[in-house]
Amino acid sequence: MLAHKAEDEGIICVEGIAGGAVHIDYNCVPSVIYTHPEVAWVGKNEEQLKEEGVKYKIGKFPFSANSRAKTNADTDGLVKIISDAETDRILGAHIIGPGAGELINEAALAMEYGASSEDVARVCHAHPVSLLFLFVFTCIFCTY
């Protein structure tokens, strides 16, 4: 989880010492493997949700369908969103591909604030050249 987790824990420690409110949801702390392609995830995976008996739905979208990935000749990878079958709340996100370490932050933010796939899909994002639109399009697929 690298430095970003430790930094958040340090801030929480100091806030707690100072008498402030402390909060960290470890389920919303993203993990990134800085390889090529990059691998990133946040939240739960399918196996965990099956063990917990949670009903879920999945949206997937390949990098090969994104104009920017095509332009950069870097189309290997995909985005996968897992959301609650009833509420549509995002439960997990998994990304393999270029810029996954940056893209996962949108998922972490959405999860921290309890967003649904539809919530993310309805926010206007620059496209079609943005890799971020891969996340948005995956959320669109996850809502149906």
C-alpha cells in the first residue's frame, strides 16, 4: 500500500492526539503495483463478496476500446467495477493497464463517499481521449 497509507495513518494519529475526529476506511485505501502494465485495486474482490454472501454485479470495459489508449498504442488492460446488486454502491474496482495507479483514485474517492456506479456515470468527464473515461464507461455498464 506504500506511502499513501502511511501518510494517512500519520495524519490520523496527529489529529487524534490533538483531540480531533479520526477516520480511515481501509477498504477505500487503493493498492497499486507499478509495473507495465500497472495493476491497481480498491475495495473488495468477487471472492470476498461471495464469502460474505453479498449479491453484486460487474461492469467491465477494455482499454482497447478507448481512443487515448489506441493513440498511445497501449491498449492492453481493462477496468472492472463491482457494485452492490441492490443499491448499486461501488464495492470494488480493479484496473490493469496504463495509468491504473492514477485511475484507481477516482474509484477510491467514489467509494469513500458511498457513490453508486450510476453516480459516477452521471458526472460529466472529458472524453473520448481521457483514460479516466474507461472508469466512467465501466460504471455505465455496471448500472445495467
